[in-house]
Amino acid sequence: MSGSTESTLRGWAAQARLTVALASTQREWHGGEEQARLLLSGLRRRGWRCVVLGRRDGRFADRMAAEGFETFTFGGNGRSPTELWRIRRCLRRLQPDVLHYNDAHAVSGVGLAAAGLPIAARVAARRTSFPIHAPRLYRWLCDRVACVSRPVAQVCRQCGIPDAMLRVVHDGVDPDRVGRGDRLLGRGSLGVSEDEILLVTVAKLTDCKGHRFLLDALPAVIQGHPRLTVAFAGDGELRQPLEQQVRRLGLEHHVRFLGYRHDVPDLIQAADLLVHPAHHEGLCSTIIDAMLAGRTIVTTTAGGIPDLIGSESPSPPAPLSEGEGSHESPASLPKRDGICAWTVPPCDPPALAEAILRALASPQASAAMLDRARRRAEAMFTADRMVEATLAVYRGMRDER
């Protein structure tokens, strides 16, 4: 770390207003962009100056500008020589205290543009459980990697990211937004009556989310519950193949593809079950929504999902995020006296069908899970807690110097 950067870190305590520049290269709006929005909104409420660096043709920059944030846009992923030069000029002018990369392409683009600039803290968010393609860029261009779950931190460790760089900062959601969900509106928008069973999956239509395994499980479920509808909320590159699978299985009268939706809280409240069949997953904030909304959950144990629902993760624990260490002791968190969802292994349609049938047939067991889930989510997975944990990562870097 350069002398000028160390001086900046020492000066943090005296500064009245700190600046964070958050970089996103994503074109569409998905869970990572919502987490970035919640983070920036929370930092702004705490007095930070927040500046967005986003791609010119992306939803993120447009939406954050509409919400009143300073916004700088760049072309594509920002990695052309011209765009790197423009981003570097922008960062020189801003002189941010923190540069927060919201996705991997932001590390390789904006991170490269920022190389050598006196920025006190460079933090990369890591939200997927896939291996890192270029771990050396994280080692060179980041000071910390904020992993969305312990299994994600373990993957980073296996890819060569040093333990000292890793922190776990779980996603959080806005409980008020979830609480505004309306069951009648949600069911009405789908034309589903109260005497029908509604399963809802909220996820991008991409392979890792496992929609195909749920479709394969449905015939066995429908045998016992012929008045059943499955609603897929989300867009993605696999819509056409999934629609073909629906036709091949004869499920046209049971499966609805909703596309991108702005009424997800209504849809979650409308559901009899929230089903998440992913086989790769960093964490899944939609499960948190369902935990707070009091909806029964059927999910796989892929990736970071066990961090949410209370079962022990099979991977060794990563270092606690500085937020976890500074705000609650383990004794203050809900006891792990049982998990908060019906769980199955990934990629196992027969097991998924059985879990759905058991969940529908076991209202008392599901009710006990709902109580545990709500308490756990309120204690560990709110947006405010995520913001404080992220701030603790920033502050921890300052305090170490």
C-alpha cells in the first residue's frame, strides 16, 4: 500500500463525508444489482457520498441516476483503451475513499483503470459459487473480497485468494418491501384461485438455477395435485429450451413463464411454496424474501443456501466478515435447532418431487419452519445488516493501518 493511501486511511476518522464509487458492468437487473442498490441507499442514509460507475447501455446506471445518485457511464465492460482512460480520469476527479467492484468484469475493467491511484480501499463483491477465472486480478487489484456466503469464500480460497483478503458479507433484503406483498394481488395477476396450488420460482432463466430439474419433477407432483400451477418469474437465455421441455412433458396447462416482474413481493405472498431448484448458487436473496414473508420453502442445498436456512455448510468456514464480528456474538443469533426449509440435493428431480409433496402434506412441520425462518432472517439477513457488515469491511481496512 502506498504512503498516500496509508495517509488517506488515517484521515478517514476525521473526514465528515466519505466517498464510495461502486462499479457495475452488468446490462440487465438481477439480484446483484438489487444488492448494490440497497448498499448505496444505506450508505447514502449514513452520510456517504455515493457515485455509480455503470455501463451506458445497462439498467443499473439508468435506475440509480433516476434515484438521485451521481452516475458516470462507460461503453461495454469498460475495457477498451478509450473507456479505461475515461474511467481513470473520472476516478482521479472523484478521489473516492472506497472503490467497490460489484461484479467480476468490474474488477478486470474498472480495477485496471484504477491501478496505481491513491484509493484507500478496493473491495470486490463475489456472489457466485463458480471458480474464479483470473484470481491473480483479484490479488493485484483488490484489497478485500466480500463473499456472499461461506461456500463462496471457500471457492475463492481454493482458487488462490489469500484468507486475509476474504470476508463473508451475506446479502440482505428490505423487510418493508417484502411486507408490502399482497397475496390477492399476486394470485389475481396470474388468474389463480385460492383452491389451486401455486408454486413460484424467482430466478434468472439460466442453467445454474435448475429450472429443468423442477420441470422434470412436476409430473410426479401433478399426479397428486392436478390443480397446480408453477410460475417462473425471471428472464434469461434458457426460456425457449425450457418452453420446449414444458411441451415435451405435457405441462402446458401447469407452467407459466412470467418474464421479468416488478411485483415479486406479491408473487411470493401468493405462493403456497417458494421452490428454488438451483445446482449452483451463491446465496439467493429470494429465499430471504420468502423467509420474511412466511412462505414455505423447498430448495436444494447448493452453494451458499445452507448459510440461509440454518443447516451446516459442508465446507470449512471462511473468516467471519468484520461486520459479523463487530455487531453480534454467536450467542445472540438464532440457535440452529432445525433448518428453515424443505431441502434436497441438487440435480435430483425425484427427491425434489418428494419434498414438494411432503411440504404440501405437512402444514404443521412447515409452520415450525416458518417461525424459525422469520426469526433467522430478521436477525441475519436484512439490508441494514448487510450495509453495516460492508461498512465494517471498509473500516477494518482503515483500522489495520
